[in-house]
Amino acid sequence: MALYKDPQDSRVFVPKQGGGMGLNFAHPIAWAIVVSMTVIPVVVVTVTTIALLL
């Protein structure tokens, strides 16, 4: 699936053709949403797991 990138579109959330919502990755807030909902939790879980195993 290709990422939706349209710099002319000012919306962060855009409707998908089959239903649902997608992110407009030309918008910097979309990247902040991805980082805050995926990257940061993965780092927290990894650090916590390593700390508990040591």
C-alpha cells in the first residue's frame, strides 16, 4: 500500500476509498502521530523488557 502524500491537501486525516481514514504523510503532524503511537511505545517496551531481564 502506498503512502498518501499530497502537499496541496491541508487535511491530516483523509478518507480512504474503501472506507476508513488514512494519514496524509505530506503533513508533519501525521509523522508526529506515527512516532507517538508506534516508535515511542516500542522503545518503552524494549527498554522495560531489557531492564527486567538484567
